[in-house]
Amino acid sequence: MAAEKFPVEAGHIMMFARSIGDANEIYYDEDYAKTTEPGGTVAPPTFVQASAQFDPNYFLRPKIGEEWFGSASGPTGITKREGGSGGGGGGGGLHAEQHYVYHRQVMAGDVLKATTKPGKSWEKEGRRGGKLKFSESVTEYHDQKGELVVTATSVGVQTEKPATS
Amino acid sequence: MSLKASELKVGDTYEEEVCRNLSRTQIVQYAGTSGDYNPLHSDEIFTTQIAGYPSVFAHGMLSMGMTGRMLTNYVGDGRLKSYGVRFTSQVFPGATLTAKATITDIREEDGEQIAAIEVSTQDADGVVVIKGQATARLD
């Protein structure tokens, strides 16, 4: 998740809070937020995940004018090519772990820059057979002054079979 | 609202029901705000016919976000120093989830009182869907 400019907006925080079912007034009422300890609209702890919105190449968002792998007239929108394996890419990757370190709280008004680098990778035998391939990516969010605000470590897993538990 | 080191002890717990009968629409809502439009979370046709799952399922990050709400309600706004989880089981529409925090340590770090917290979220059948840990600044 790389984003040159991730503007943290109060309206986006409000909608994000709604989507996680969080009724805390701090996310909805700026005047109230000013009276709280953070002194303004603070972002919920997992909000930086929404930096995906500002990553121009984020692969899990349909791109204008491009085929999308979700269903359309058929079960996948990817056109089957001669001799190819057909569509359905992207179905095998799942999120295994997510870790955040908060160097300070993210606040509405921040403009963050997200840079991602690969971390460790490892393999494990799955409970139901089939190899699980884990890989880590580390995203650092810096503010306008270049100070580190959040370090996010994400672990993805590729499964050979659908990973129903 | 925040926690005081003097009033807290190891083993203290706090829990909240963070969703009841999780709807597909809430999952769609989360896709819209987070920007993660993976069809595995909203597109039943793709998910069952192409990816081979029994149904769409929630983003792990939605469960982590709902669990984070329990944490911020417990420790106070802007108090978390770290928060990390493993997604131990998928969450399907209809899930009712309860998130629980357990204080595992209270210590001083760089002049601040810090609580270490074990985090666990389970469904109505007792299946753990999230296991993790957090640290928070105390008064």
C-alpha cells in the first residue's frame, strides 16, 4: 500500500467509523472531539488501512476502463484467453495478520505519505494439507514534517486450496 | 475516559459485543470506506463459483476494526501504543462477535504507565476469529 498523499479527512473517518459499527461521538462531531483528550478528530486504530483509497495502483479496486475479476455477465469479468488458465485471479490470497505501532495518533488534517517495503516470507504446511506461503509487508506512514506516525506490518498468505476454516 | 494504572490489575477483563448478525451490507459498507473491493467480500457469484468458498466473508480488517472499537472504548481515545492481531478463522455473514480484552501486564516505559492487553474475539459458537495483543497508555 503505497500512497504519495493520504489526506486524513474528518468525513472519511466518520464513514469508516460507521462501517466498523463505532458510534463514538469523537468520529462524528468535531466540536465534541475538540473537548476530548486527543483535542480533535482522531482516527480509529485501523483507519490507515483506508490509505488503499489513495494508492493509485491498489489491485483490489476496479480501475476505470480495465477488466475486473469479480462477476459481471459471467462469474468473473476476466475474459478467458486462448490456452490461458482463465480468470479468477486474486482468489487465493488472504490476510493472515496485521500489526500497528502508533508513534503518535493519526488526526483529521494529517497528510500522510505511505511507503511499503517487503518483509520476511516463510512457508508452512496447512491444517488441511496444501502449502501455505506467508509474506510480510511493512508500511510506514510519515506526516507532513517527515515524522513517523504509524508502522503497519501486514502478513498475507497464499493458499493452494480455499482456506475455509 | 481513560484507565488509571492505580485502579487496574493484571487479569482485569472488558468485553463488548461488536456485531450481531453481521450483514452483507455492512461488509459492503466496509469495502467502500477502506477501499478494499476484493469480490471475496461482496460478490457471492464470484466467491462461490470461481474462488470456491461457501459464501462471501468479512474482511479480516473489518473484524480487526470492530475489535479495535472495543479497545478504544476500554482504554480511551488516542491511548493505544500498539495493536496487532492474527486472523484465526473467517467471519461469514450472520456472525455475532464478542471482543474481549484481558490485562496481562502493567509496567512503566519511558516514564509512562503502560498496560499490555491480550485481545480475543469469538463468534457465538465460541470459535476464536481474532487473537492479538495491544498496549495502551494509562493515567
